[in-house]
Amino acid sequence: MAILISLFSLCLAGFLFLRLQTMEKEVKRLTERFQESEQAREEVEHSLFSFADEIKEGNERVTNQVASLFSESSPSPKQMSREAEEEKDEDLTQSYIPPMPIENQEEISYQQSPHAKILTLHKQGIPSNEIAKELNMGKGEVDLIIKFQQTAN
């Protein structure tokens, strides 16, 4: 009996040792992946900062060129933007008048999208192969649209 218990404990210890080794390998692999992702993040971050600096420099060049085009008598870009904001504020303070329908205007007709047509015909009990023939679509496409709608509900 003692031999069985010692064999069982030895097997259990071996199993735990193997499990520990696989866990250590998994931790090492995850650590390496984390370091790789950190390096990739740093590279992307560096690229974005470089891109932002280039954009700032380009904006400064354009601003300087625009400023050099304006003469002393012309309003500055800041003054122009203030005037535009004031005009915008004036437009917002005026009351809104909704458009009135035209009396002789013909009635507007709306058409269903292909997806809506498929779902309408499906709700009417028409099989997907007949829907596909009627709408000149593939049966797989029709089935996929129906399946998406069913999973969304």
C-alpha cells in the first residue's frame, strides 16, 4: 500500500513538474510577444511624432507664405477668422424657417435596398434560391444576408 502511495505521489510530482515547465515556456513566449508588441508600439509612436512634426513644419511654412502674401492694408488671417466667426454667430441667431413643400411637386417614390428586398421576401416565406433568381443575386449571398439578420435579432 505504501508503495502505491509513493508511486502515486511520484507520478503526481512528475506531472506537476511537466506542467510547471510548460507554464514557464508559455510565460516566456508571452513575455517575448509583449516585448515585440512594445517595440512595435514604440516604432509607431515615433513615426506618429515624426509625422506630427512634419505637419507642424508644413503648417508653419504655409502660414508664413500666406502672411507674406498679405500686405499691410489687407486684414490679417486672424482678423478674417474673427469676422467669419462673427458672421457665423449672426447666422445662428436668426430664426430657422423650414422649407415649404412645393404644391405641384410629384410624389417621391422610394425603392427598397437589395438587403431589404431579400428580408421582405424571406419574411413572406419565399425560399432563398427563388429570392436569388428574382433579384439576380447568388444564393450564398442571399443566405448570408438572411443569416446576418437572424443573428442580429
